[in-house]
Amino acid sequence: MADDDKKIIIEGITESGETFRPSDWAERMSGGLSKFVKHRIIYSPLLRPAMKDGNKCVMLDKSMKEAHPELYNSILNFAKANKLKICGEDEEESE
């Protein structure tokens, strides 16, 4: 459970309850830190697609704030601009 405290989960559901499109948004977003090995995509443990309650999500490790601040902020800004559900974000991050 402590590992979940280190993650921010961005759900592919808008605040109004609609499914976010395109359907591969989580994979596209997670591609920022992915790499190809033997013709297969390998997602970083810091940023990876996931499923929650049957909905696509992105799991964002909070350590990305230090390691990749621009990408971290870009992902959170994207989620906020598209009114996606965000779980686990620190309140102190508000500007």
C-alpha cells in the first residue's frame, strides 16, 4: 500500500463521467519515458498505462517531479485541461 502513496493515478474518465478519447491516450502519454527492446515497448515504472475499474489510466510516480519536472508538469496540466480524474496528487502542488 505504501507504494500506492508514491503514485498519482490519472483516470480516463472526465469529471462529467465520460470516457476520454482517443482510446490509446494512456499509451501515448506513457510513451514519454518508454523504450523499445527487441521490437517491444517497455514502459517506465515512473510512467505507465494501467487499468482501474475497467478504465484506462496512467500511473505517474511522484518521484518524476524531481527526475523529469517538465514531463511531470506537462502530464498533470494535460489531465487538468481535459478534466480527467486525478487521484493522489498533493494539494501543495497548486500554484
